[in-house]
Amino acid sequence: MPQIELHAIKKKYGAVTVVEDLNLSMADNEFTVLVGPSGCGKSTILRMIAGLEELTAGEILIDDKPVSHLEPKDRDIAMVFQDYALYPHMNVARNMSFALRLAHYPKAKIDARVKAVADMLGIETLLSRKPAQLSGGQRQRVAMGRALVRDASTFLFDEPLSNLDAKLRTQMRAELALMRRRLEKNMIYVTHDQVEAMTLGDRIVVLKGGDIQQQGTAEALFKTPVNKFVAGFLGSPPMNFIDGSLTEADGQLSVTGEAFSFPLPEATRERLNGRSSRAVIVGIRPSAFSIKADEADGVGIELPVVLPEYIGSQSIIVSRLGGQQIQIEVSSDTPLRPDDHLTFTLDPSSIYLFDPQTEATL
Ligand SMILES: Nc1ncnc2c1ncn2[C@@H]1O[C@H](COP(=O)(O)OP(=O)(O)O)[C@@H](O)[C@H]1O
Ligand SMILES: [Mg+2]
């Protein structure tokens, strides 16, 4: 039984339509991540669920009951905002207990909940400090704690880690993932960061322009993206896209472009039955190239090292294929010199094809 259901929801600001016709069901105790580029409507959707923004059309159901007529406080939802603001004159304990005190919870119950959540977030020693005496990461935890002390059935997070530096973001991401295992709650988490989405979500919903492109597990979206947008959005460095066309000779389907031709697996030929000799966009992930030139594993191709980028455990080679700049990921112990040419092996089953008009996966 879905716990939260968005049914044909629409949101317009004046003449501007942000969300056209969105349908989404979130199962009980699911961690759903809405991910998409800035401006695609993530915060708007979250705010509509919380009741902070009215729907232009459609309905939101919680446990099968419409909630549009309910005030935010009556929706059993707690939200962590992107630009959280702690009360500067209150210490951590009082910041965290604010909503419970407003709701006239008994003091013993408030103290117990604040302590339990503070323990979980690792801020139990900071309870008497004021926000100005905290680091950015500690403040972020307090903001999180302020929502988590509430006894809500659903928690909404709007890019809660985006104000943190990269190292702290990675650390908090892991802590959130651990916390999630201890909390049996619905969580809807919004981010523009694909790594956050992939590491945290039971289910990831990829949005573009207020529309759902695809939803599923991280692995499903990474391995079988339905279109070029999803393929390019998940994965770092992103998938390379190169113009090509399908050609068939002696029963062998190939994808060919400027200075390359890759034979495609039989399964691809069967899937594309009758679609030969037409333009396609070729998608190849940077990690799909292998430098061990064992052609038994695939097709060999010589590519230039335009620019080697050493980033620690891997190196990224900026190269050129089919007249376009591409990125190739190799182990960092590979000796690389600009203007060298290296022979790579490419497994034909790792080649994605997209329709140039619709951008759908072929
Ligand atoms: N109050 C508003 N009035 C007019 N346009 C708005 C308002 N709030 C958001 N928008 C527009 O709606 C779109 C989606 O915004 P938002 O939901 O904040 O995106 P995201 O959170 O994905 O970055 C943006 O184009 C934004 O400019
Ligand atoms: Mg936003």
C-alpha cells in the first residue's frame, strides 16, 4: 500500500508551468530520492507535499487520504530545508526541542527525544552550545535533529548537504545512510547530486523540467537508462556521447562514425530489427574503455591522449573520438603522456545507442 501518492499534480506560477502532470507513489518506509538539475521543480514538489505550496491541480494522498485541505502541521510531516536557519539565541537543545515545546510535550519526553536524536547524530556533547559556537557541519546536524525529534511519519529533506564542503558532505552522506537504517520512516530526499541520489535512495526518481524521466534503483538507472538524459546524468565522469550511424554488412550490424566502427552484439541487432542505416547517438561510459589490449574481450581502438588528468586512484584521459571530446577512465598507474596514442579495448555490449530526435534509448 503506497504511503504517499502524488496524483496528477500540477503547479503553475502565473503563466509558468513548473510541474505539468506528475504521478508518483512512495511505498511505506521507503527512502525516495528526487534528483534533477537545478530549477527542475524538486523543491516545489517537496513543498507541495509538506503543504507549504498549493497545488494548481491534482491531489496528494497520504495513506489513501487526500491531504490538500490539511495545514502543514496536520500532515504528520517534518521537513529539513536547504537554507535551514537555527535560532541564534537558543542553544542546540532548545533549537532541537522548539517544535515539541510549541506542541506542549511534557518536559521529560522532550528531554528524552532530544537526547536520543542527539546521540544518533553525534551531537550529544554540543547540546548547551549556541549555533555561533558550531562548525558548519555541526549546524547542519542540528538542523537535521530539529526535524528528526518530531514524531512525524514522513521526513522531507531539501538538499540538506548542499551547503557543506565536499569532505563533510561525503561524511554526512554516509551518516545519513546509516541513520536511515535505524529509522523506520518514509523519507523523501531532494538533491541535484547524482552521487547522493545513488548512495542514499532505495528508489531514485530522475526529474527534468518537472517531468519524471525514470525511476528505479541506482543500479537499474545506471545500467539501463531509458534515455540520453538519464544516461548522462548518473555516473561520473559522465557518459560520452558521439554521433554515429548504424550500418549493416553481411548480417553484422555496426555503429560507425568519424574514424570509428564498432560491431554491435547480436542481441542489439535483434532489438533494433529493421532500424539499420540511420543516425544514432553513441553512448560510451568513460569506464567502458579497457587499456589491456586483449582484443578477445572486445574491439580495439587507438585513441589520442589529449590531456591526462591524474586524480588519485584513477586517471581521466581527455581524448577525441568521432570528432568529439571524450573522457576515458583508467587506473592511475597507467603511464600517460600528452600526444601519446594508446590502444583500448571496448566491449561492444557496453555501447549505448540513442535516437537523435527523441533521445530515447534504442
Ligand atoms: N514562487 C515562485 N514564483 C515563480 N516561480 C517560481 C517560484 N518558485 C519556484 N519557481 C520556479 O519554478 C521552477 C522550479 O523551482 P524549484 O522547485 O525551486 O527547483 P529546484 O528545487 O529543482 O531547483 C524554477 O524555474 C523556479 O524559478
Ligand atoms: Mg531546490
